[in-house]
Amino acid sequence: MAAPKMGDFEDLLPVMAEKLGGEGLIRELCNGFRLLMDGEKGVITLESLKRNAALLGLQELRDDELQSMLREGDSDGDGALNQMEFCVLMFRLSPDLMEESQFWLEQALEEVLRDG
């Protein structure tokens, strides 16, 4: 069976957000980050992404394509993704979730105000 191409992926973050809620979604994104990160460096590097690309169905991507993915989310310019950069990138790559982000922000604020 051939690996899926980038365009074949369905945006599942909105579904996950609906089922898990805001906190659950963040928890799952953090789990995904830990799965892809270099255990010694604590960040996602090109090497760790290459090593774990098959877990995402991305084993057919070339090094330059994987590097481009890293650059897309690397806001501090260190050549790797920390946990925050990874989570922000996942949200940015999910157009449906971006549309719903205002709702999730309001829900989180209401919970904090109610519980605080």
C-alpha cells in the first residue's frame, strides 16, 4: 500500500477539538510533539522528523520537504521546533480550527473565570 501524499490528509484537529475539548486537544498535541522530538535535545529536529516520518505517513518526503516543514514553524530561527512552535504550527495548518479558535479561547477563558 502506498503512503499517502501530503494533499491526502484530512484535517482532523477540529474533530479532535470537538471530542476532547481545548485541554484535551492541547494534551494530544503535546503527546504528538513528544513522539516526534529528539529525546536528548527536547525539540523536533530534521533528524528526529526523518526518523519518525513513517509514524505520520510521511516516509516518502524528501529531506528538503521535511526541512521546509520545520522552517514553517520555526519562529525563533534555531532550526528546530520546540513544543510551543509545534502546537502553533498545528493550529496554523488547520484552517477549520483557526476559524473555531475564537470559540475555544472564549470557552477556556470562561472555565478559568468560573474556576478561578
